[in-house]
Amino acid sequence: MVLDLFSIILVAFASILFDTAHATEAMRRPLDFKSKLKPNGAFHSNHTLFGRGVLLEDRTSQMKSIGYFTNWGVYGRNFQPSDIPTDRLTHILYAFADVNPFTGVVTLTDTYADQTKHYPGDSWDDVGNNLYGCFKQLYLLKLKNRSLKVLISVGGYTYSQSGHFNFLSNTTSRTAFVSSAIGLLEDNGLDGIDLDFEYPTATQASDFVSLLSELRAGLDAYASWKGDTTPYEISAAVPAGSANYQNLLIADMDKILTSWNLMAYDYAGSWSNISDDQANLYRGNTGQGVDTDATIKYYRANGATPSKIIMGIPIYGRVFESTSGIQQSFSGAGLGTWTPGVYDYKALPFPGAIVVEDPATGSSYSYDAIKQELVSYDTPAIVKQKAQYISDQGLGGSMYWELSADKNGTDSVIATATGVFVGLDTTPNHLFYPGSQFANIINCMGTC
């Protein structure tokens, strides 16, 4: 019996009963980056279903360390997959794929970087249709580190605008989303789907749960079709601001999600009325009224499993110019490393600036009184405090935006956070993708 993915989804739906801060604009694609959209087809298998399938096991243990890798980072930033600190990560979220707001079809946003770019060791003479680009390099990293999982992240700030979620209310479009998303997963050798929708409205909340339920059913049926005992993951990047998280049906979502990736940053920035902390752990005397601890308490009180909550930690700073200090008026937000008002963590602190750390609020900043320039960012001491909070509260780990901005050595945000954790998640990744369109993925890069 030969099944395509649509048939697999229908079988799953018939057999499974479902329970049903400011926009994080740092998580955007640069405006001057040219998209090369190329829709990938839905997954169509040439292989038969393995009998009744097998029970999916949850082998998750200990902390998750999750980093965003941006496909535009291979250009000006010159940050390649080989630069990823895989010894400190359990998950890589590949940013970003896009979704058609009408059809629901998920597409890659740069097929050159994703699938075509040749890296050292890649041949131009391979026979057949083969995968190259970042996805091949990430698959090779998975072969070397069997606990490293790679998820495709759909959305982000850039691809969350202009009615991008209109498809949610249409059953046919949601089915197309699931089919095309799993097609991307199978083609490119991935381990799950990360949804970074910024943000579903109250009227879309129920349909968002339906999408998650249908995606979970599709992924479970897909895993059973392959005889795979390790579940494919679904994570969601979720807001820290009450105006947005109050729209979410948290208890219903928690039954489906593998991880809640809390975007615990961008609490203040160029849009603010005063200079302020952009990622404070506690309320303290902050002017903007958002703090991570209160947000986490809300998610927990409304049904989020603590061990599924992943705290986001920024690897960047937000700048306030012409200011006399913290929680003061300001004028302008500076040039930034790549984006106005945002500097890579590895560029901080600037020469001449004094670093101020406040354990009471779990926040830090640098200030140059001569330039009247304040930068809100997390120092290693504050990162360590946040990591200890994660451990003490029984949370699931930490997430970082984004990998190219980190420092090397002992001041690394990622190394500092994971240094606090007792151990990292050892759930195995996936290597078997018999339905891929790429010959070298089907043969596991020659290892199967």
C-alpha cells in the first residue's frame, strides 16, 4: 500500500481525538535582503507504511539549549554552519521559512543559502539531485552529534506581517501547511517545526490550536510511517507581553507543544518613551512594566508545563542615545551592528563605557556618560543568574537569538548558560528520510 502525506494525515485525523511585549523585531530578516522564494512540494512517499507503526517515545532528559541560526547570516555576517558551537547546543532553529497567507503553503526564503551554496568538500560533479547549502552542513553536524536537533522556524517578525496568518481559519490551507512543512522536513533532513507567529490574535487563537493539533497528527503519522520511535518536535516562539500572551489558549497548546520558546527580550527599545532594560528577569523599578518572572508565572498558572518552558536570552543589546542614564528620556537609538539600534553582544561593552549589573532586577547595561549612550544587554553575570533561575524553577532550558552575535571563550552567553546546567538534553536526532527528493539525504550522506 503506497501512501502520500495527505492520506497519512487523513488516517491520523480519523484515529486521533484532539484537545483542542512589543513585537520581537530583532527577529527580523534585514529589509535589504532579497528573497528567493521557491515552494517545495508536499511530501509524497514511494515507500509502504510499516504495519501498525510503533509507539512514539519521549526520551527528553535534562536541559535544552536552543539557538537560532539565520540563513542571511552566511552573507555579511559570514557566520556559517561550521561556526555553530554544537557542543553547547541541543537544538538549532533555522530562521526563517515563510507561509502563504492564503494557501498555507510553507516555502523556503533563500534556496541558495538553504539548499544550493557549495561549501568546502562539496563536489560539483555528484550524480543525481543532491542537497547542498546550509541544510547539508547541518545534516553533517547531526551525524557528528546525535543529540543535535535541527528545526525549521516558520515566521519571525518579517514573515508575520500583512495578514500572514489569514490561512489559519481555512481547513484546506491548514492541511496544505502541514503537508508542505513536513515536505520541507523530509527533503532537508530536519527534526521538527518551530512556529514563530508574531502574534495570533484572540480571534485566531482557536484556529492556531487546530493548526498545532493537525501538525502534531501529521508528524506522528509521518514518524509511524517510517517506523521512527523518536517524536518529531513542535515548538512555538511565544510572547512575553501580556497584550499578546493573553490571546493564547495555553492549556490547549501545552498538550501539543514540545517546547514553549519564550521571547524574553525586546521589553524596551527605540519605540519606548524612556531608556530601559530590554530583558529584565524581575520587575524591580523598571519603567516598562514587563518582567520575565511574572510572564513565566502567567504561563505556568494557565497550563504550561514548566519543563517545556524555554527562556529566551538575547545575544544583542538595544541602544539609547542622548540619555542621562537608565529610565530617562532619550533621543535616537544608534547605528547598530546590522540593524539600527541593535548591537551584537560580541561588540559590547564599548570602550569607555561603565557596566552596571543589578541582580535585584536580573538586568544589566553599559553607560558612557561622555557620549550619553546606554546599551541594555545581558552580561555573563546576568546570564548566569538567569540560568540558575531556569534550574531552580524547573524550567526546560534556554533559547538564544541569535548565534552569530555571541562571543567566544568564557564570556560566551551560550557557554555561560550551559555551564550552569547539570546536563543537556540527549534526545536523539533523526537521520532516516527515505522520501527526500535529495539522493544524499536518502543515503544519509553515504552512511546508510
